[in-house]
Amino acid sequence: MTLAVILRFRRDVALGVKNLMLHKLRSFLTMLGLVFGVGSVIAMLAIGEGASRDALERIRCLGSHNIMLTSKKPPDENSSQQKASFFSIYGLLYADAERIAATLPGVDTVVPVKSLVKSGKYQDRSQELRVVCTTDDWFRLVDRKVIAGRTMSRRDLDRAASVAILTEWGARRLMAKEHAIGETLTIDRNTYQIIGIVRSEAGGDGSTDTPDRQTDVYIPLSTARQRYGDLFFRRLQGSSIREKVELHEIIVHVREESAVEATSKAIARLLETSHKRKDYALDVPLQLLRQAEATKRTFSIVLGAIAGISLLVGGIGIMNIMLASVTERTREIGIRRAIGARRFQIVVQFLIEALVLSIFGGLVGMALGLAIPMLVTCVAGMPTVVTLWSLLLSFGISVGTGIGFGIYPALRASRLDPIIALRYE
């Protein structure tokens, strides 16, 4: 019984393919709707998934247990920059870091960070560097792969050692040699021994930018306080501006992830009592991560819905060609019914033709959907991620569309009166 069913099904499939091949161009044009529909679903989801994962990965680099505090110039002082000379004091303080570590029980580590822009020189090469002055805990909270040497230690901080850690890109640009460990780097007339090279990590834009730009160099915070102090001088559009910023950033690490949001609120209240002006910004990567994940889900749904319209158009095309096929083959249907074919067999025959169109269209569309993200990555440099579920979903929708839009023409063919069908010209 099972063998007979299989043989009958193979015969029906062969007959369906033969009927479709009688009108090759029409069948191909009908299939194009599903091809572009499936291809666009996969491609749009791949582009959206790639962009979302890239954004999520940048946020994860900041650490889900971390709270980022950043010094920020108050808006009312920006207009004062038009003066010929201006002195500004703002931002985070060493006292803020000490107060957070001492008063909040859920805090595990507090890492102060000072950022300076200095000229770095090695032999006859010069390069502008952002000098990140921090502690050894920074490399534990903001994970960076050590390529060569080591990062700073607690002993380096205690004795205010003249040591520096370069990023990979900065080392290649400035030193242009394979072995940089142990070499001497001059930063603003002060010499430092290079003890390590870490991988460059380009952060995102805005307040979530990690202090690890491609030209960064890291030195102990105690060394920076001895040599550079807290007073900075810079020129802006011909004016002379002096600024005093003790710390440009404070990274707070919380022991339990569940306590991150409560701790961030406590830190906000603590800073409000010690700062008369809002000269700082507070960012919680965990909150940003949750928002980004919610945005990712919404983005995927919207892209999938837009691309699904193409599948709907493809389904309408299948219904159109099947209705035309019913009209053209009315006499054939009448003959089959007259010699004993049942309505169910007529329905199966037309559904098989719709299924063949949707399967071939889905397979070609999957190939197109895999090719487009690769092309986008190669040409535009955008990250794309093709997931298995997007392939299965788009192919399943393609097959379902073919069957769904093929049911009505198949039922219409099965309901034809044999006598009227035989007389049809």
C-alpha cells in the first residue's frame, strides 16, 4: 500500500513538472516572485542581525556589571569659550571615586581614568597619542587581549613607574618594528619603558565610547599625577582655554548583575549631593544592552514584515498562473474525471504543481539570500549574519505560500462538471 502511494506520488510529481515545462517562461516569471521574496527576507534579516550583533558586542565590551561615569562640561560654559581667556573647573573628582568605593556596599572595584592628548616620539617618528592614565584594574574590567609583554601591576602604581602599554595599531604606526617591548617611548619630554602591547579596540560613538582608541597609550595614574597634575591647556579657535579636570572617567564594577541598576541610582544621588552642576554623565551598559536587544527584536520583525510583502506578491503570482492553467486545461480535467479520476486526485495534481514552483523558487531564493549579504560585506564592509532560522523560516514561508495560494485554483479545478468540461473549447 505504501509503495503504491509512493509510486503514484512520483508519477504526479513528474506530471506536474512536465506541465510546468510546457510553459517555461511563464513558470519562470511566476517563480521570480518567490525568488526575490525569499532572497529579500534572508538578506534583510542578515543585514539587520549583523548590525544588531555589532552594536550589542560593543555594549558588551563595556561590561554588564559596570557603570560608566564620564566628565562633561556644563552647557552654560560652552558659550564662554568665545572669550579670549577662560578657566574652567568641572568634572569628576578623585573624592567621587573614593566616596563611591567607601559608601556603596555592592561595589567591587572603582577604576579612575584620566585622559590626556600628548605627542609621542620614538626615535625620528612622532604621533599624537591619547594617554590613558588609569590603574591595573582597568585591564580586568575592560577586557583587552595582551599581544606581547604585560599590563601594569599594582607595584607600578605604588612606585609611580615610568612604564607604558601601547595598542597594537599605535605600536605599528609609531615604532614600525616587530619587537617593541623594552623600547623607550618619549611622551611630552618624559620617557617611558614599553612593557606591553594590547589589541586595538575601536569603541562606539557617544557616551558609550570605551577608552581604547587606536592610538591610545596607557600609563599608571600615579605617574600622571606626579608629572602632569590636573591643569590642562588647549587652544580652540585662537582662544586660550585652561581647564581643570581631575578625572575624565570612573568605571564602577558591581558584584551582582541584579544590583547594577539600584547601584547606579545610588551613585546618581551621591553625585547630586557633591556636584552643584550636572558636569558628569552616567551610563549603564546593562540598560543599554537591554534596550539594544529590544530594538533588535523590533528591527527584525519590521524587516521580516517588509520582505514578506514580496512573498505575498509571489503567492499571488502562483495563484494567477494556476487559475490560468485551470482554464487552459478544462477539457483535460473533464477527460480525467470522465475516466474515473476523483476530485481529491485533481486537487493533489494542481497542488503538486504549485508546490514544485514554490520549492524551486525557495531554493533559488535561498541562494540569492546567501549571496547578497556576502556582497554587502565585501563592498560596503557592513557586518552581516545569516542565521539558520532565517533560512528555514523563509523557505517554509515560500512552501506555505505556494500551497496556500494553490489551494483555491486546485479546488476550482476539482469542482468542474465533467460534462461541461468535456464540451469546453
